[in-house]
Amino acid sequence: MHLGFSSMNTVNDPDPALLAKTLEEAGFESLWYGEHSHIPRCRTTAYPPGGELPEPYKEMMDPYISLMAAASATTRLKLGTGIALLMERELFSQAKTIASLDRLSGGRVMIGSGVGWNQEEFENVTQQPWQRRYSVLKETIAATRALFADTAPEFHGEFIDFDPVWFEPKPVNIPPMIFGAMGPLGMRHTAEWADGWMPVDVALPDVKQAIAAFHNLLAEFGRKPDDVEVTLVVMAEVTPDLLKYYRDCGVSRCNIGVGMQNWDKPEIVMPMIERFSKIIAEL
């Protein structure tokens, strides 16, 4: 099992280049940054875990620029968005950003995406229907894949439609599209079209049972567990035994670092990396 590191990526967190270099030298496989371009001050959407919205959500830097800084300081570390809100950016410029990052990093990009939870944020930047966001994301991913793979890409869907275009340069590798989703609808979409599944451990009543259920869904779409790796975002208190348990449940990668108890505590990041670097070989 691989070990990745996730960060809220605020100005108070370790600099991306320094963090990436430290992670690579410690043996971590990947670095992951999430995305919120803005947070509406007036909103009716409740924060999913309940309570007040944590301050770091209001201060997140751009994931792609931060990952480029991370790429410049490393040679092997994989670079992931966890998660990116792909529907909240213009399709072509976003695909250009991802392809450019992949080329400049030597093909190290992974795209974790999601439908988001903040309706007001979504509606500030797109005219697509919030109630159809799972289908909109499915088309966004399919259109992006076409731009990355086809010589003269075109796409004709319900929500996205364009005739053949030039789209160059292509990425070195077509980044895997990983869906950060929970719940029956999200799991079905993941099983149908995603390259990976990225749930959060504390949102799953039983991680082992959830992975088994997901593998059964894959079979419904003619796919195998090896086709869709599971990246688990660990927000529970991290211990070596917990990581080994998740490995034995069939998790391909655990991303640590983003547990809420770590937010706004940059002083604990480097000791955490040092501590868990010592067990990577056992995972």
C-alpha cells in the first residue's frame, strides 16, 4: 500500500516545495491538495460534518500552482488533487492547466475530483444544474479525457458540446481520474467510469464492508477490483495499526495529514511525516 500526504494548502501550511521535498525524501508516494476557489459568505448549505465551517476552507491556495511548486522540488513524488472541483472551472483552460502540469512534472499527475458539497459556491461559477451534478461531472471527465487522448477531440453530450478542436500539448500520461464520493449514487458513478475511488474513512460505517460492496458494484459494470484502485483519505486518528488494517481491507493508498485535528497546526506536519516514514516499508 502506498502512503500519500494531504494538506489544506493554506498560507499557514508548509510551503509546497519544502513539503514535497520532505515527503519525497521520507519515502511518501504522493502529495495531494484540495480546491475551493472561494467560499460564499452568505450560504444555506450546511457544512457536511456539522458545526461551523473551519477557517482553513476560506484560505486555500490554488492546487495546480501549488503542485507545480511541489513538482519543481522533486523528481519522483506523485502530485494529486484531492479533490479538485472540475465543474467549477472552464473546461479547456482547466484541461490545459492539468496537461501542462503533467508535462512539466514528467507525467506525475493524478486528478482526484468530486461534485462538491457547497451549492452556493457551485452556482456562483456555473450554470449547470446542481441537482444533476453527478451527470455533469461524468461528462466533464469524459470530455477532458477526449482532449487528452484524441488527435482531433470533440464531445457531444447533454451538458458539454464542442466540435473538433486542436488541443496540444497532450499530457505525458493521461492522469487517472479518481472520484472522491460516498453514498450509493457516488459509488455507482465511480464503479461505472472512474479510474479510482477516494472515500473518507470516517464517512464509512465499515471500511472493509464498503470496499467489498464497491467491488461488487464494479462487477455490475464488467470491471475488476484491479481496474479501480482505492485511495482512502484518513481523517481518523492515524496509527500504524490502523494503516495496516486499511491495507488488509484492500486499500491501495492511504492519504494522511488532513485529519481535522491537524488543521491550523503546521508545527505538527514535519514530525508526523518523520513518524510515519518509519513504517512505509511495512505497508
